[in-house]
Amino acid sequence: MDDLLAQALSLAAATLRVATPLVLAALGGLLSERAGVVDLSLEGKMLMGAFAAGAVAAVTGSPWLGLGAAVAAAVGMSLVHGLASITYHGNQVVSGIAINILAAGLTPTLAVAWFAQAGRTPLLSGDARFGPVHLPGAEAVAGVPGLGPLYAHLLSGHNVLVYGALAAVAGTGWLIYRSRFGLRLRAVGENPAAVDTAGLSVPLLRYQAVMLSGVLCGVAGAYLSTAHGGGFVQGMTAGKGYLAVAALIFGQWRPVGTLIACLVFAFADVLQARLQGVPLPGVGEIPVQFIQMLPYGLTILLLAGFVGRARAPKAIGQPYQKE
Amino acid sequence: MTDQAVTGAWGGAPFKPALLPGWAEALALAGLSIAAALALSAALIAGLGENPVDALGVLFWGAFGYGEAVGYTLYYATNYIFTGLAVAIAFQCGLFNIGAEGQAYLGGLGVALVILALGEVAWPVAALAGILAGAAFGAVWGVIPGALQAYRGSHVVITTIMFNFIATSLMTWLLVDVLIRPGQQAPESLPFAPSTWLPTIDRMAAWVGAELPPSPANLTVFLALVCCLGYWLFVWHTHWGYGLRTVGGSERAAVYAGISPGRMIVLAMALSGGLAGLVAVNDLLGVHHRLILDFPGGAGFVGIAVALIGRAHPGGIVLAAVLFGALQQGGSELAFEYPGIDADLVVVVQGLVILFAGALENLFRPWLRRRRPGRQG
């Protein structure tokens, strides 16, 4: 029984760790898309962030400086997206794809030129990474039946960015539903003309949203290279940005829904890693690739209206032009 | 169905090609986009401490300097013509197909299954069967997202991205668990019978007594050119093509003219996927002679750049495909010559070209047109 509980807790904790970058990136996409700017560039921004964090943490030995560099790099990419989609009324989908391809090329190019380690950044030592944070009293209550192990093994012991991601869910929820800025942000994604008529600047609001997306994607990238991993590896986002887009759609552009979708997708990922080569009773061995397909298949079914209905912000993808 | 339902959300194709027979403008926009992308890349090379002019020289030599290099450039260009046409035909219908990569990959499954089933047949038979199978499998992988958009309202942009990932997982499973050559560790299928291999250009030259250096460029180059001609005839000289362009221009107008947007969307995505599937003919029947993991290697995404720069016109697509083929081939030479420069520098150029040509058009256009800035093309 204890063994089973320990296993379940370790599975849940792993899910939380895998979900963290998805949650951060998806929330970034949520803010941008709620303001009416399609953001397919989560993947590229995250990758740039991961590289910047890995590189700066390797050189300075400080994960916090790495985090700052990641945010700066990802916001830089956001500004490119904003320039194309907001200032120049360009196609937002194309801009996002371009940024992803740009980041996929730029990160190994810079890594090879600066570190000469075949597209990686140097392996980070313990101090240059975000280490586990032990919540107060975790060891003391670990033995308490019931909630003790839950607190000690599921909630405690993650790095600070995992907690940051959870806080970001609450923060985003407050921002878009409870703050004045959030009301305007949602309005600009539903009916920019009305916002314009009210005397507010549509481009400014959209730039703010797009830059917030950059901040969150930068943190997600730093998580990959300096918290979850020990350095940047070429292509290390491996489609997580697109998975975050799927989670965002699955979560119906709402923070809590998005969090749940990320947790489900992360759980599928953790499960497939553990089920590799393990035959299940009754069904035999499930090829891991089928579990990997699951999030994408589910998102398509949702979009096609076979399970529920996805309702995007009304003005999404449309450049706004003053008359 | 309203315009909003199909092309509104997430934006449609990045431009409406039907409005742009303006030759000079198209050429100038393409030239400016390429120049801007190359200038930024040169700045990057300079920032990495190398001389950009020398590097460009090495790149050019690596792409066109000797016979074998030209062959490789042509081989890459062949793939890019197929994916460029694939993305372009979807543009004509107002659709943005990001799934050419997955469609090409699935095309490979079709080619491999048919060629392995046929066994030892002469290459003309294999070529015909491979073309049909590759196009059919690619078309299926394009039709599903197309039909989902046409009849269920899910957007092609998102679904084709998802289909790329599903294709990757599906093909990995098939190659690792099902089609793997028995007793082999590497995830690849049984080799095709040598009689089915398409003749390379150098072999064809030898038939007429000419001697060319060996390279992967093969008969498929001509298939790509035939497809360009077919694309041109279809889009501008058939009523199907007219229907496609009408839907791309305005869905409401199409409905008013008695054209069913849903059917046109499905048709466009079928043709798009089919064209992408032909990459497998070049890569598998022409070069690898077996099914291998991830053989499209990003050709589907380069197709986006090719279609944008070529402005969805077959002539432009051929030129753009040769440009990107040259970059791909010259880039490997560059990385070989300069240890500090990675071959992925070429990917930077691709990204920048897509950015300038597809998303930042309005940066240059007012300049060329002297109209009010921000006017959508």
C-alpha cells in the first residue's frame, strides 16, 4: 500500500515538473491570444529563452542572471512578432512560424560559435541551476499519515520555477478577470474597434500582451535549460511550444482550463516514459508513440467539435486598422 | 458558411495571390525580402567574427562551383519545388498549409509500401506506382485537415500542425515496430530492389554518352517541372482552378457564383498534400532506396518560404526552390570550411526570409506602391 502511494506521488510530482514549461508558455499564449494576436511563436521564444539562460548561467554561474537573459531574449522575439503583427499588420501565423524557424537556426548557430560543443551549452554545475526548494516542515510532517507524504513528496522539493508557474496561473487569472488591464485586454481581443472608440490604444495593449507572452516563454525556456535540465541542448523544446498551443485551445483560452490541459498532457508524457516496454494486463504493450499522439489527437477532436467546442477570442488573427 | 468561419479566424493565407499579377512588384518584394534576410545573416556572420563576403563566396562555390555541388543543389531544389507548390496551391484557396512536412512523410509510407510490395519491377513501373502512392498518401494526410475545416470548422493552420506531430509519432512507430528490417537495429525499412531505383542525372547522361559527376539529382527533377506546368494550367486555365481562386479571394463571392467553398477547400488540401507527398519519390525512390526516419528533413517548412518568395507562381517557385536548394547545399560547405559556423545558419536565413516575405510585407510595400501604409494586399 505504502509502495503504491509512493509511486502515485512520484508520478504526480513528475507530472507537475513536466507540466511547468507547458503551463508557463501556454499562459503566455493565452495573454497574447486574448488580446487578439495569434501566438504560434511560443516554441521559438521558449527555445531562445532556454539558450540564453543556459549560456548566461554557464558563463556567470548564476541561474538568476540566466533567467533574466532568457526573459530578455524571449521578449526580444516577442517584439519581432509585435512589429510584424501589430505595427505592420502582417500575417500573425506566418510571423509565428518564422520566429520558430529563426530560433531553431539561431540557437545552434550561436551555441556552436560561442561554446564549440556541437550545439550545446556547457553542462551546468549545481550552483548554476535552480535547485529544489524544501518547504518548511516538510521533513517533520513526512511521517504523518494522510496529508504528510502529500506535502513532503508532492508539494515540497521542486525548484522555484515550478512554484512560479503555479503562481502564474493564479496571477494570470487575476490579471485578465479582475484587473482593469485585463478587462481592456479581453476587449481588445473581442472588439478592438470598441476599445479604440473608448480612447485606448489598441497597439499599445496588444504590445503589452505580446511582451507578457515573451516574459512567460522566457521563464519556460530557463526552466528547461537551468532547472529541469543542466544546460541547453539543440532543439530541446522539441515541440513543447506547439503542445502549449494545443493546451491553450483545450483549456478554452482560460487559465485554469489551460492548467488542467497542461497537466493532462504532461501526465500522458510521464506515463509513456514509464510504460516503455511494460506490458499492460489485458491489452499487452502499448506503443509509446500512441500515447505521444494523444494530446494532438484530442485537440483536433475538440477543434472539430467532436468533444465540446473551442471558442476563440473573436478578433483573433485580425490586424486592427484605424479607419 | 461565412468568410469569418473559414478564413477569418487565425487569418487566412498571408496574401491573396489572385490580386498580384504585378510582375515588377512581386519581383521587387521578393528581392527586397531576400536582400534584407541576407543582410541580417551577413551581420550575424560578421558578429561571429568571420568575413561575410568571404563566407558568401564559399557558400556560392559550395552550391554551384563544381558538378557534384550543382547536383546536390538540384536535388534539394526538387524537394522544395514540390513543397513550395504544395503550400502555394493552398494559398490559392486562402488556406495556409503548415503540414507539408507531415504530408511528405506520409507520402514516404505510400511509396515504401507499394515498392516493397511490387518487389523487382522495372524502374518506369516503380516510378509510376511510387508517384501514385506517394501522392495518394500525402493527399489523405492533407484532406483530413481540409475536410475538418470545410465541414467541422476547425482551422487548417492548427490541425496541420497537429498532423505533423501525429505523422512523426505514427512513422516512428511503424519504422521501429512494424516495417523495420528484421535483425536490424536502425529504424529503417527493407531496401527497395535495385531495379526500381530511379536513374540519377549522371546515369541518364551516360545513356547519351555524356559524362557527369555522380550526385543525388535524379529523374524526379523533371517530374517537379512537369508539376509546375500542371500547377500553372490547373490554377489559371481550368474551372477547378478558377473555383479555387474564387474561394481564396472571397468565400461569399464563391457561394454567390455557385461554387462550394467546402469542396474547393477539400480539393485544394488534397492537391497540396499530394504534391508534398511527391517529395518521397525524390528522396526514397531516387536517393535513399528505403524508408528512413525523418527523411523530409524540414522540406515542408522550406516550402513555406519558397511559396512566399515565389508568390505562389510556378516560375517564382522554381527560382525560389533553386535559391533555397543552393543555400542548403552551400550551407553544408560553409560549415565544413568554417568550424565556427554551423550548417543551421541556413535555417536562420530561411526564418528571416519567411518573416520578411510573409509577415513584414507591409514594411516594403508602401514604398513600392506609394499608397497609404498598412493597406492589406
